[in-house]
Amino acid sequence: MKAATTPEATTPRPANRTGAKSRRGFAAMSPETQRRIASEGGKASHASGRGHRFTAEEARDAGRKGGLVSRRPAKNAPAGYKVAA
């Protein structure tokens, strides 16, 4: 049985669909521009009163917990495996 030839089947794919990703949005900007825009957002957040500043104690607790807490155990974890809290 011969495959039907449709216009969709014979039309070549666009160049940007061949595996190479086009850079859009923040990815297309230079790191300096990204940093400047992010900084403006942070300043606006703090100016509106919605920003958060960590106290030394909060930062210390977050750093201590960083390597201990896992959102879910590994799929290959042995039976009875407990995640540190």
C-alpha cells in the first residue's frame, strides 16, 4: 500500500524546528540587561512593601535546611528510608 502524499507531508519544516531553539524573552537578552530588569523588579517589590528581607536567623535556618530537606524520597530508595526533616 502506497502512503498518501499530502501537502503537510511534503512541506519541509521551518528552520527553527530542526532541534535548534530560538532565544526569546529573557534568554535573548544579555546577562547585564537581565540583571537590570530583575533589579528593577526587586526594588519595586520592596518599595510597595511586598518584598521580604531575611533576618540573620532566617537565613541561617534556610541554609541549614537546604541540604537536609527533600520534597519526596528517591524512587529507588530502600524500604523504610526516611527523609531528614
